[in-house]
Amino acid sequence: MVKPIKKGVKEKNVKKLATPSPYCDFCLGGNGENKRNKMPEKLISCSDCGRSAHPSCLQFTPNIIISVQKYRWQCIECKSC
């Protein structure tokens, strides 16, 4: 499935989303459990490679968690700047 980043962006210019990994690259837990804090926590996934992580494993602040849900997030390995 191709999702435009912004309204008006043509589909041929938009990269397809990678298949998300079902586990966190840091604690190895899934959506059902963060193995570090033993709490359920939704994974975020890199739009380019599909690597996933819990926001708390990435030490994201509440404001960053809100922001990252609004755009195509990239992991540190894929981010170009």
C-alpha cells in the first residue's frame, strides 16, 4: 500500500512502507509487553526498513511520541539527517 506523505503528492514519488517487525529491537517484546517495564506498549516502526521499537525503549518524551505518530518515522540507521 502506498500512502502519500502530504496532500497532493503523487503516488509514484512516494516510497512504499516497509513491513513492520512484530518485536522491539531493544527489549525483544511485542505490542503485548515491553520486556523492560512489563507493560503493554504500542510499537513504532521505521517506514524504510521496518525495524520496530517501543517509544520508552527509545527514551522518547510524551511530545515526541505524539509527533512520531503524525509522519513516516525513520530509525537511526535509515535517517539521512
